[in-house]
Amino acid sequence: MKTTVRYLSIVAFLALLGLRIASAEDQKPEKAVRKITPGQVIVPFERMRRIWGELLSVDLETRTGTFRAEHNDEVFHFTAMPYAEMLHHATFGDLSDFRIGERAIFRMHENEAGEWVWLTYIQDEMNMLNGHKEYYFVDAIDAKNRALPFTWAKGDKTFIRETGLTLQTDKDTQFWKKGKPATFEDIKVGDKLRAKTRGTGKGRGRIAWHVFLDDESLLKFQTEQMAIHRKKMTVEGLPGYVDVVTDSSLELTLFQEASVLADDLKPGQKIRVAAAGVNRKSKGNSIDAELVSCHRTGKIYKVELKTKNRPEGFEVTGLARAWLDK
């Protein structure tokens, strides 16, 4: 009898403890999901989709476009956020760098209506492979169809992402080895490749535009793109949001892609700045300013500028371009 009572007491205690734990969990606030907000650099990592897809269309004036998700052929319409990372040739680029048909990862977020339309990066195939230290290991060579069955894995094969894939090549495919043109015949079973590919209009098929037989070849493309991006930032100006406008000052948030020049900003430096439109191109005349301060916060830069007169044409949450005077 005593054993039974003791057993029931234990059961009651555990039940009560369970209720208390459940109650505490019920009262625990849900993790807030940040929202895309005009004029702010926000990437809601708490809720996003990263989708391998094929670029179908782009409108550079509105920075909108479409892509096909290769896992189910669904077509997504996107609007690229002004600060969206455009990772081209394994480094920073611009929306205009991507070719129609190119396979890439599209990072998408929901708008207020629950539609997956906001885009905060396009990561090209080269960037993904280089960043993750992954390769396409050649399992066989189909010389007749100029195709390469492969396994997708880390360089040391400690992680295998996928097997049973095929890299198709055609007359337009370019092969690279030691940074110089090579041929399909230079590829051997067991080689580890990287590539830039296009989709086939449906499914997960891929046709190579470029096949890199070694790291040196990919890094050559990356280095060339870095120089192109630096020149673009120098000519077109560093892009960012306008945070504050007063009678004699401007405060900006410069986007991550500005890092190629923004890391060298110093107080007292002469700056030219102009308002920009939706297409991120400057509009109207630029004005002269002096850099008061520049602080890097994560991937962005907070910049304070002193102006002689009230800056005209600038709007808080609007876009701007800034140039470093020599």
C-alpha cells in the first residue's frame, strides 16, 4: 500500500512538473523575424529561402527579374534590394554582370503579403564552390556526349554534398587550366573541377560556360573581377542609403560592396556625393563634402559628411552615391 501511494505521488509530481515546463514553454516569446524595411540594410536570416535557380530575365532600371527554381520549375519574380549582394566570378559584382540562363543561388524573403519577392543576394556558382571549398569530382568521362558524371564534395571529401550528377559541355564551353585555355580532352577521371553553368529550361540539368581544371584558373577570373568591381565603384560611386540630412551635413550607410574603397576612408577626406534613383544611378549634380567619420559596423559603413550648404535632392531612406576625390 505504501509503495502504491509513493508511486502515485511520484507520478503526480512528474505530471505537475511537466505542466510547469509546458506552461513556461507556452509563455516563451517567439523569436522575432525582422522585416525588410525601406532605407535600412536588413537581411532577415530568421526566415529566408536560398534557391538554386536559372536566371530568366532582368530589368536593370527597376532591378527586378525572374528566375526558375530548378528543383520544381517554379518561376519566382524578384525585386533586388539596393544593398543586395551580387556575387559574380567569386567576388562582388553587379546585377548587370549576370547572364540570362546562369545558374546561381537566389536568397529570397517575404513581403508584407507573404510573397517571396525580396532578393538579398545572387550567389554565382563560382562563389559558392570557392567559399565552401567544394569541387565537382569527375567520376567518368562520356567522350561521345562530352559529358562529365561527377560527385559534388569538399576538396578532401570529408563532406559529400551530392552524387550522381552530370556536367554537360557543348561547343560554347571554355576550359581553363593554369589560367590558360584548355580542352575537354585535358580532363581525367578523378580530377576536381569547378564551373560556371547555365540551366536547360527545366529540371536540374546544367551546361557549362566555363570549366576550371584547377584553382589557379578560377582565381584568375576572381582577380580580374575584383579589378572590374573596383573600377566600377571608382567611376559610379560607392552606393548607400541616406540616413540623415541637415543644413550642413549628411549621414550615409554604405553597402558591403563599397568595402573595396570604403576601408581606406579617413576623416578630412574630400568626398563628392549625389542622390541616386531606384536603378542606383546618380541623378542630378553632385555636391562637395568632407568626411567627418566612417565606422564599419559588420558588413556596412556608417559615414558622416560635412557640407558647405544644405544638401538638396537627398531624402532620408533614399539612395546616394559617393566618390572619393583624389
